[in-house]
Amino acid sequence: MELSSGLIGLAGQIVKLGLADYKKVLNSITDARLAGQPIISWLVHNKIVTSREVMTLATSQFGVASFDLSCFKIKLLSKDLLSERIVRKHRVLPLAKRGNLLYVALADPGDQLVLNEIKFTTGCAVELVVVEQDKLDLLIEQLYDSLLESFESLADEVLEESEYIEIQNELIIDAIDEAPIVKFVNSMLLRAIKIGASDLHFEPYENSYRVRFRTDGILHEVSKQPVGLRDRISTRLKVMASIDISERRKPQDGRIKLKVSSVKSINFRVNTLPTLWGEKIVLRILDSDSTKLGIDSLGYESAQKKLYLEALDLPQGMILVTGPTGSGKSVSLYTGINIINTVERNISTAEDPVEIYLEGINQVNVNFKQGMDFAQALRAFLRQDPDVIMIGEIRDLETAEIAIKAAQTGHMVMSTLHTNSAADTLTRLRNMGVAAFNLAISINLIIAQRLARRLCNICKVVKKIPVDILLQEGFSLEQVGTFKVYEAVGCDKCNAGYKGRIGIYEVVKITPALQAIIMEGGNPIEINQQIRKEGFNDLRTSALEKVIQGVVSLEEVNRVTKD
């Protein structure tokens, strides 16, 4: 594969001429897109290439004249020649206008979309001039000397796409309204929704304030602001989340409901954390639509899906979903609950906190300060004529024993644990003090899971891997040669070669043979041996199946399944 494969324009030439590493440029394309910046601007700002190198390359590549901005007078510039939105979005600067000819300075003259937008919005013919990126940025900031104005510009661009924005408690918010900060925060929330981020991190440091998004499980920096804006941004977020703005010494939790259209709202779970340099605030996007996609979208193999559906159809017993934080446990549980959510069933959930609102479900927020923990909620549910009970997490013996009792007395119980595999789940419950006999007769199904990034179907390429390496990775000799291994490349339609995520599962039905081993006090090794003997794939085997299907890269499999 040619080094610059998948890269076009100046970015491709930068790699081709050896000015920067291919992988570094590829990752920068993703980061630049998430930050809403041109790629060349991003490469220069992050010192991957210099302004001088880019200008020299652009001049020779496109035959465009260069110009030294250091001798240009700021007073000669006019804000009226081009809108601030276009100037900041594309990092361009109108230098002068002669009749119907507009002279525009920029670092990357190969971006035809920028040229077309300038021509369309101004109605002028355009003459491009190549300049150094850092000098261009300095002149832009001098032209628009208030940084807060940039927040308005950035927010306006996003708000144009979603004019209908409404936030709960907006009357309160209006009382402390600082328009630029409000628009900046709104723009961050809307951008995160637009690109499919799962979390937003607002982070104060000694000399800067950083915003990062988690997209497809990986954090990316999307904005860096002056540290002086720290308190105003955090105050805005706390007011939106109905959190005490005067309390900055201890963590707080809240919730934001953002109405992005006349029919659609997005909820954010908000948590504040006092750090050395101020409050870090993390928002988790809670999109109820994620539970309406159906079980087929989650990535279960056909045999695994059949086991889950069969377990959901049972009148009583326990289904446990396990895995680390961020592995998709909640979506798996909510999807299952949606499947059995009928008018004939009384379904109640106890969660910490309720993440996604479900119609027809009795959802309860546990409140430890008020004595309403999982165990208390469970006791209350059992007096409410339940058919199905979902517990956010089994954390202690008291909760485990009540859940086991409910599962043995005609109720379906669903819950999660933070363990790595089915065998580890049984060991964890036994270590809590749950009797082996109760585990054996109560648990119907255990699902261990991870989330892996999907390869982009547009730009993925075949990767040649020696047979001995494939065998070491876990493929059988019969499998080798029957499939192609793909790797991530990256294009303008994805995030560094990946687009979305897919579940990888170990789905284990508790069979009579497994019940016998559990009741005899079998250790994790013995339990695992029986699980494999029964034909249930472990996480690694299921992940390798995704490689065979061309859905996941081998690198991603190793990232999520190698402990």
C-alpha cells in the first residue's frame, strides 16, 4: 500500500515527501475533523509540520503565489469582505478586493470546497495567495480581537443546523446568561451529538482549558480555550444540569435535557469532580434511540442471539451481563427489556442513575443518601406484583441474595456485574457469600461483553499476515486461507479507519452439567473447561470471528480482548 493511500491534497503530499509520518497525519485528520478545523491548520498547530514547509510545498504543488503576511498591515483588512464564520471555519483571510476580484490568503490552496464556498457566498472571482499558517492565524485573531466572539461564530455555525434548541429550566439560565459562553457550550453539545460521541470531558488545567470527546471508545481533543473561561463554562454546565453552582469542593451529579428538534430530545448525565485547577465536568450522552435499534444491530452471532432470546422468554431466573465500564452492558439489558416490554408484563428497574427513559417501564433512581439502595428498591419491587426486575448492578451480598430469592420465586431478574468472563462472574458472586447451590439453580444465562470499533467499509484495506502469526493469534489451521484480514486506513467518512462500534460476546447458558460443577464448588478453570466443552465461544473466539467477517481489525481485537 502506498504511504499516502487514502490521503489527498497537501496532506498526501506531506506524507509522500516524508515531511511527516503517515499514521500521525492519518490520526490528525480524525482529530481535525472532530475539532472542526482544516487538516493543514491542525498539522501546523500541533507541530507535525512547520508553516514554512507547508507554504513551500503548496506553492510548488499548485503553482500559486506566496505572500509574507508579516509585512501586511492589520488596518488594511476589512471584516466586510468575508463573513467571520467562513474566515474562522476555513482559516482564510480576505486581503483585498479589486473590482469583482477577491484576493484570499490561505495555507492550503488545494481545498476546492473552500474555494467554491467563497465564490458562492461573495459572488466574486477569487485569486488565492499562499501564506504561512501561523502568521495567518495571528492576523485572524488580530482582526477579531475578542476570543469570545469566536465562540459566537462557532456556535452560530452549529446552531444554523439545529435552530430548535430548548433546555429545561431555561428561565433560570436566562438570569445568568452570558451569550458567548452559552453558545459555545451549546455548540459543544450539538457537535458531540452530530458526530456520535458517547462522552464529553470539560477539563481545567493550570494554563489551559480542554474539551475532549469520546468517539468509538477513544478520546479526542476537540477544543482548547483560555483558562480564564474555566469558571464561566463550568457554571453554565452546572446551571443547565440543575447543580448547585456554589458547591465546588465535592462531586455532584445532574442531568441536562437538550431539545434539538420539535420531536427529539437528548439527555446528558452530568458529573462534576473538584480537581487541582478547578472542576472537571463529564457529560455522558444518553440516547434512548440506541435501545430501539434491535438485537440484530448489537453484534450477537446467531447462536448467541438465540440463547439470549430463549432466556428472555423464560418465566423466572436470572440473566447477568458482565464487562468493564463502557462495554455496552446497559444497552444489552435495555434491548432485552424492550423485547419483553408488553402490556401483559409489569417491569421495574432500579438504577444508579436511570440512564435511558423507557416507556412502559417503572424506573427508579436509587438514592443512597436517603437509604434507597439497590436492596431497598428490590424489597419494594417484590411488593409491587413484578414480572421482571432489572437491577443496575449487584454490588454486595444483600442485593445478591434478594435478587437470587426473586429469581427463585417466579420473577425474571436482570442485572450487571463488573467481571471479565462468565466464569469470573460465578466466582465473584461466590466470593460475596452467595451459596453455590443458589447460583446453580437461579442463573439462566451469563453474557460477558466488550465493544470493538468497526472498520470503515469505504477505506479498509487487506493486510497480509504470515500464517504462523495468524495461528499464534488463535485462528485454526482450517480457517487460515479462507478469509481476508483487513486493517484501518482512514478517510473523510470515518474516524481514523473506524466507524461505530460492535459488540463482542461470550454467551453462556447454565446447563445441567455446568450446574453440577457450580454446586460442587468448581474453580474458574474447571468452569471454563466445561463452558468450552458445551460449545460456548469465549470473548477471544467471538472476536476472531468478527475478523473473519471483515468487520473488525486484528489490532482492535487485541486491544479489547487481550488482558
